[in-house]
Amino acid sequence: MHANATLINYLHLCHRKLWLHANHIRMEHTSEAVAEGKQLHEHAYPQRAERYREITLDGSKIDFYDPYDKVIHEIKKSDKFEHSHIAQVQFYLYLLRKNGVEGATGLIEYPKLRQTERVRLDDVDVPMVEDWIRDIERIVESEQCPGRIEKSKCRSCSYFDFCYVEEVF
């Protein structure tokens, strides 16, 4: 199993969600929040598709990359899970660096909030990203699905019904 940007994001949100997704148990298609995020992604900056490139590196797709200024543009609906968003962009920067692109930066854009967050990957950050990759491999290779985390953010998760179903025997 190769780590990818989705798994990096899930690593910072919920290990159970990470394990389920990596083991091909996918629930995102049932989520209104996911659908809303896709809609925002497609319509927030309509000129993006013309100006920037979509690139795939080692199984991760960067939707908007400016090769001239070496800037990744990542669009997010809300800053609610900002830490996981930053980790995802740092992972993209790590992949670019690993593939010979030095000095790239990232911008996380929150169009509804009219805010942007600049993201960098410094030399001191590289071992941290490599630790994330090892953590993902360890979680995914486990035969046991991690337990649920029982946080308020679970209510808006596409896996909520999976995690909180109560069976009566």
C-alpha cells in the first residue's frame, strides 16, 4: 500500500477512517459534505483548469499546480480540519521534492471564508512526513480495524453510519 494524499489527510483525522478507506471500504459517495466539497472545487475558481496543471505523482493527484511559480493550490470548504489540510499539502510538496522539484510551496484556499494559508516543506519537515508514511503503512497492514474515536466531528463523517450502527440480536 502506497501512502497518498487522501490517506495522509485521514491519518490526521481518524485512523479508523484511514484503515477502512485503504481496505476498500468507501463511504464518501454517500456524504453530502463530500459532494458539497466537490462542487466547490469545480466552481470556486473556474479559470483554474485553464491556467494550472493537474499532475499525478506516486498515486496522488494534485488538482491545481502552477509549474512556473511552483505553487500547489488546494481548495477546501472550511478550515475546520486545517491541520489535516496542511499535512496533505506538505505531502504534495514532499512528492514534488522527491521527484526533483525544489522550492515549491502550497496555498490552501478557503473561498467561503475568503482566506488562504501558505504551506511550506522545510528540510526539518521531511522526517515528519516520512513518519506519517510509516504510520499509514502500520495502520493499513494491521488486521484489526482501529476503534472509533467518538468526537463531535464524527457526526459529519461519511463513515458515521458505519461506525455508529447499533445491531440488536
